[in-house]
Amino acid sequence: MNGELGAGHAPVSAAELVFDSLLNAAHLAAPHELPALIADHAHRLGARDAVVYLADLQQTVLVPFHGSSAQTEHQHEALPVDSSLAGRCYQTVEVLLQRLGHGAAGAMMWIPVLDGTERLGVLCVTVAEHVVTDPGFGLLELRLRRLAAVVAELVMTKSSYGDTIVQTRRQVPMSLAAEIQWALLPPLAFASPDVIIAGALEPAYTVAGDSIDYAVDPGYARLAVFDGMGHGLESALLASLTVAAYRNARRAGTPLVDTALDIDTAVHSLHGTAAFTTGILAELDTESGLLRWLSAGHPQPLLLRDGADARALHVQPSLPFGLEAALGAGRAFEVGTEHLEPGDRVVIYSDGITEARAPDGSQFGVERLVGFLNGQADDDVPAPEAVRRLVRALMVHQQGHFSDDATLLMVEWRSGRHRTLLPGPPLTGGPGGV
């Protein structure tokens, strides 16, 4: 081809050929072969020693993804999210440059790895000193950002074909109940100009009965938080049934109240009155900001406004799912409504958040929850990072031990902050070529 597609077409750059090679090779690569593949193509772009660090399930450390290259000469350690440059890159979603010293040592670049706006980890590469100081460095930076975007796609797609990526992200063995729950979860972060959604589920490796779900479709975002009765495997199976019933009704276009009735029927048909699930179902009109929700014996959602105002969104709760039809004396699920203002955050949570206990017996409580999240809003911390930090605060409050499942789902309407979940402009303000 001589670097050209043909008459009338722009020439193909060397960088485009590198990306073409990576994508073609990835079609026939197993998950454990990705690290070597990425490192090779990063080198061909002009960077060396490429390492992908994946966030563990609790987003406390960034774990090097070695795959089949674990026997390489240079082993890399996990890096703490809260106290490392890699962690700063992860928290702020910014590309960072770390000079390695004087002379010809060069610099390390830390680049966020994002699936949409869900943070998977960071890509670390080393570039030579003469490259950093070269006027063309901006172009290399843009190419490496694009490489990080391809890395994210490969990590997500290849995760279904093997266990290497999943194993990398786990720091301790996972219970069977938690295995079921994590298989149910949607991505824990999403953003568009209309809505930002962030979720958390703890304790990550032993969670059983709590679950969250959401769907963003034309004109609406639909959200749910569930808390299944009990603990362990039976609770996880109950949550699995509840989420499946919710998705089945939602995907059939079933209205909110009828969706609740379908969930109630499904749980009751299998368990009678011997088991139940509490929950909040909500739908947000992403055009008008009208929020509608109902409660099945669940804690009231919170509305946070302007980083200062906060109030509970009250609606008369029905009995938990599984009990309403049998014991509710024919009452219908009551639906609450609230017109959101741009920038409002709605927080739906399980009682494991507010009832988290410190060793002295004090609960985390609603007041502390509101104060923490409003403080994060005052500091302009994006919703996904605010939720991550909240989980850390809960762990500190309980000294690392969760006595109950703790689940939270936050939705933010038209705040204008969606672009803060993506990397900012190039470090050098470099050219926009390929």
C-alpha cells in the first residue's frame, strides 16, 4: 500500500497501522495475552515498559495486570489508590507525567483506562527524555490516550473469555453469594449530559442480599436498590430473583407500579411469606427532571441540592416485595413525585449504610451520610469518586468490618459535570493529528 489507501484517500499514518495491528491481533488473543500485546504496541508507538493496572473490586489498590507475562524481569507491586501518583490519576481521571530524574531517564505517564466513564484502572508507560522535550510530544500523548481507550475496550470484551482479568481484580477469595451478586451488577458508573449514575456494593467479597440496577433509555433513567432478607446464599438467590423480575418487567415496558407488583408476585410465588425483599424503584424523566419512585419497606431516598440542602423523599411505603399481595390488604403501591433541579443528586441506599456501627456502637447515620456527600459536592468531587470515598469512610468507621451489606446508588441530573469524568486537555496542548 505504500502508506496509502489509494487515490482520493488520505495516507495511512504509521500510528494508524500500529492500532490496526493491535486490533487485528486482539481478535485472536486470549485474556492473559493482552499485557504482552499492549506492551508491544505501546513500544511501537514510542513508549516502553507499558503496564496496565486494574482497580480491585473495592477500589483501594491498583493491581498490575501481568497475564502470561508474569515471569517478566520486572515485577510490579500493587499501588494504593489513596496515596500514589497512579491513584491520583485514577481518582482525578487526569493524565499525569512523572519525571524520573535528571539526565536521560525520561518520564512515566499515567493514563486513565475508562469503559465509558467507569474507571477500570490506569495505563503506565515510560517515555525517553528526548521524547518528552520534543515539540512533537503532544502527538505521542494523544496516541497513548487512544491506546488507553483501546485497552479499556479489550479488557471489557476479553473478561468474558477467561478468568485472568477477574482474578487480577480480586484481592481475597469471594463467597459464592457474592459471586452471584457481582454477576448481576451493571457497571457502577455511567455518565451522559443528562444523568450521572454511581453505585457501590459492600462488603465486596461477601455481599449477599443487596443489589442495585439501572437502565438509561430514551427519555428515562430507571433505577432500583434492593435488600434481600437474611444473609448468605439464600439471600443472594432471593436478590437474583428480585433483580431478574425487575429487569423482565422493565424491559417489557411495564409501568412503575405494575413492575413492583410483578416483583412482589415473583418473590411470593417462590417463597410465600417466608422471605421478602425491600427496595426502591424509581424512574427519572431525563428531559423534565421529574422523578417518580415507590418504596417497598425501604429507607427513604435522599435529595441533595447545592451541596448544602438535603431532605428525605417521603412516600408511604408498601410492604416488602413478596408480602404486599399476601398481607397488604389490597393496597396499591404509592408513587411519590419530585421535580429535580439541574445539579440535584438523589441517593438511594440500604440500611447497611446508615446502620454501619463503629466499635463503640455508634452508627454512621443519615446525618453523617448527608454531611459527607455534601462535603464532597462542595469540593467538586464527581459522583463516582464521591461514592468511592464514602465506602472508604464507612470502612474506617467500622474499622474495616462490615456487619451488614451496604449498598448505594446515586443519580445526578443535568449537573454539567459529565465531562469531568473524562481526561482533560493534553498536557502539552499538542496537535490533534493521529
